[in-house]
Amino acid sequence: MTVNRAGTVTTVPLPPPNSPPSRRHTGSPDLHTTPQELVLRLATDPAAAGRARHAATRALRGWGVPEDTVDDIVLMVDELVTNAIEHATGPVWLRLRLRRGCCVMCKVGDGCHEAPQLRHSDPDAENGRGLFLVAALADAFGARITRTGKVIWFRRRVRDGGIPAPRTASPSITDQ
């Protein structure tokens, strides 16, 4: 519980065990934004993917990310959040961060301890291509198993600047 200068009492619930490191929250305890970071805790229902897309779009546009890059990043966010909701357990969270003004880092966490697998799907299949899409659009991506689940991440350059050129690698999932 905290008391602000106006004397208003605010309670901030403890984050779920698989959530990003705690930060001071303002407004909704499930959404935290700063000038260069968005942290969002999501319900494990299909509507959460839409909430993640909307919040990511607003944050990226607010950071001045070019519109075509916003579209690519939001597509990747949607794929990772949707996979977490459909295939994982426990709480799901999203963290987007603008690094050095020229690179966006995205992390999606959930309570499942199994690493995602890139798999080739039938050309007529309605799903199964999400991780290949992320691999194609991201400069780098991977997964890391944690004590409380896993974190899937990607990095995408949004402006020319002080970050190194993207690695060229086969679409495999690596740790960061």
C-alpha cells in the first residue's frame, strides 16, 4: 500500500511468480508504461492477444517507430502472445522495451517449461507458421527456460543507429 501526496491510498498487488521484475505501477496494475518500456500482464483468454496488439501499437507509435516496422513488431507480438495463451500454462506477460532509441526488444513469458519448437506445417494448414514468421521478421529471437516457465524473445531494429547488424543464422531458437 502506498499513499500519494494527495493522501490517496493505492494498493499494488504482488505480481504472479512468472511476471517480469516488479516496477512501480501507475494506473492499472496490469499495465505499466514508461517512455521506453511497456509491461503488460495478460489473462489467459483469446481476447488478451488483442489487448497486447493494441498496447504494443500505442507504445511503438508513441516511441516514434516507423509505421511499417510497427506492423511487423505487432505481428510478432501477436504470434508469441497467442502461442503462450494457446499452448502454455500460468500467467502470461509481455514486455516491450526501446533500447538505445534504435532497437525494440520483446519478451513474452508464460508458466510452461517446454521450449517452443519450429515445425514445418502442411501448406494447407491453418496454423503452425508463427515461429517461422518471427524468425523471418526479427533480427534475432530465442527462448529461455526459467525457474517459473519460459521467456520467448525477439529483437528488431527500428532505426539505423548504434546497434550491430543483425546476425545471420538459420531459424533456430537460442538463449539470450
